[in-house]
Amino acid sequence: MKGISKWLYTAIVFLIVWVALTGTLRWDELVTGIAVSIILAIFTAHIFTTEGIKNLSPKRVVCGIIYFFPYLIWQMIKANLDVAYRVIHPKRPINPGIVKVKTKMRSNLAKTIVANSITLTPGTFTLDVKGDEMFIHWIDVKTDDVEEASKMIPGVFEKCLMKFMD
């Protein structure tokens, strides 16, 4: 049953990506997308997910769409404004560097969402994730303390994700 769950989840995700990339719901495109998604899922489901269809629980999907994505967009807007301000006012100090932070997220999916959210936010870039540690390039390092940096970088996303993930 676990194998079917992994396969079905993988096929659904691939089909969603197919529809997003093609930008159409025409029947011929959907049939092709379904076929491609099934073939890809057969070969990649074992490496694509460990939790399978559980990732698509209604709570996760609804909370992600209603709660997390607007929050992520807000964080991206704030970070874009900050980086734009640094470009316009070059005398504004920057202190680039790589910091180590700890994540509270346990599942690989949750860690991936946090790492990608950090990377999508201008001024930060996730370089590596090892266990519960993340290495982040930060445009303006405010602290080298792991605990303090953990609150400032992944903490803002984890606080939001903890409500429905992990």
C-alpha cells in the first residue's frame, strides 16, 4: 500500500507541474500529461517521496494555500524592498557571509519547503542542508550565533509551517 501511495502522490505532483507548465486544460494535453506523469512516477516514486499521499492531506493543502503562501509572498516583498533599498542607497552597510542555522522541522518535505522559502527570499540563499543544520548565505549577517540566526532566518518560516507540517 505504501508503494501505491508514493506512486500516486508522485504522479499527482507531476501532473500538477505538467498543467502549470503547459498552461492549458485541453483534453489532449491532459491525456499526454497523465501518460507522462504515470511513466515518470513509475521510475521515480521511490526517490521522490517517503510519505506518499499523506503529503496531500486536506489540512496541509488548505493551510498551505491559505496560510503559508500569502505569508511567503509577504516575506518576499519585504526582502525585495530591503535589497532594492540596498541597491539604491549603496552606502547602506552590507555584511555578506555564510551562517549555520538549526531547523526545527523534522520531515524532509518540511526542511525542503523551509530551505526553498529561504532561497526564494532575496538576500538569503540556502547552500546546504545536513540533518537539522542549514548553511545560508546572508546578505547582511547580523549575528554568528546559531540560535539567534536560527530565529531570524528559518524561524520566520518554521513558525508558520509548524501549524500544519511535521
